[in-house]
Amino acid sequence: MNHEKVKSLVHDLLIELGEDPKREGLLKTPERVAASLAFLTRGYSMNPHKVVGDAVFESATNNMVIVRDIEVYSLCEHHMLPFFGKCHVGYISRDKVLGVSKIARIVDCFAARLQLQERLSSEIARAVKKEIGAVGVGVVMECRHLCMMMRGVEKQNSVMTTSSVLGSFHSDPATRSEFMALAMRRD
């Protein structure tokens, strides 16, 4: 990202909105917005394989592994407004497991881009499957979208739920049911 160009664009946007970019409260806004956008879209420069690195471990088991309630923050590609919520990721290993923090890092890698929640769920599932050759993978996301909450239909209590299931999570109803029951469990 060209930081200086984004600063200039934000400066011009403030003028188009009817603001004075020289007003005290807005003097550093172009710099802050450029830095914020660089952080919020850092996923474009992240490679999920490099994010995982050497945190793939041999394991003789083929158990179902689930990490629930991973916080997720992203920007919708339609309005560039935030959506946020929880992501639940599960997989059945095939002689390899991921370091648990790497699952959250894969989520962040794809969430830190302009996104659709539907695509984000699929990208996470495909990356987990590819990294360890999992027998099956399931991803469920529950998110609130500010583009729907603070504009448009203004439905503040709406939650969008998406799922992506691959391998045995897709082909075996019992496996999918077990994953969904464990991932969606409310303590």
C-alpha cells in the first residue's frame, strides 16, 4: 500500500464530506486512517503456509480437534465497514496436527483483507485442509456486520452464520453433526 497516496486520498475525502482537514481534530486523521487501513488489510501480504511455518506436528491419532470462539474482525468488501464475531474451526487429523495458535493465525491471515463472510469461511477451511492433509475440516462463523447494523436496514441484533465443511465433515452426516454440536455448544 502506498501510505502517502492513501493519506492524500483521505485528505481529499474529508474535503468531499464537507470537512476541513486543517481543523485541529482532523489534522492527523489522514495519517491515522492510512495506518489503520494498512493494519486492517495486512492479510494481503500474509501467506497461510508461512503463517503456519514449522508448527505442523506428527501425531498418531486421528481425533477431531476443535478450536472455538476465535475472535474475528474483518472489513466487508461492499462497504469497507467492519464485521466481527466468532470463528469455530475443527478438523480430523491424518497423522499431523497444527499448533493450536496457528489455527487462529490462519483465521487472521484471511480476515485481514476485504472480505465476504461466506468466502472467509471457505478460505480458512481450505487452508487448514491443505496444511495438514486433514481427513475433514469444518469452519463455522457467527458475525455481526456493521454495514447491516448502522446503515441500510439497521438491524442491530442480526447475526450472520456461515459454514464450510470439507472432506469427511461434508460427506459423513455423523461427523458433521458431531462437529456442529461441539462447535456451537453454549456453555
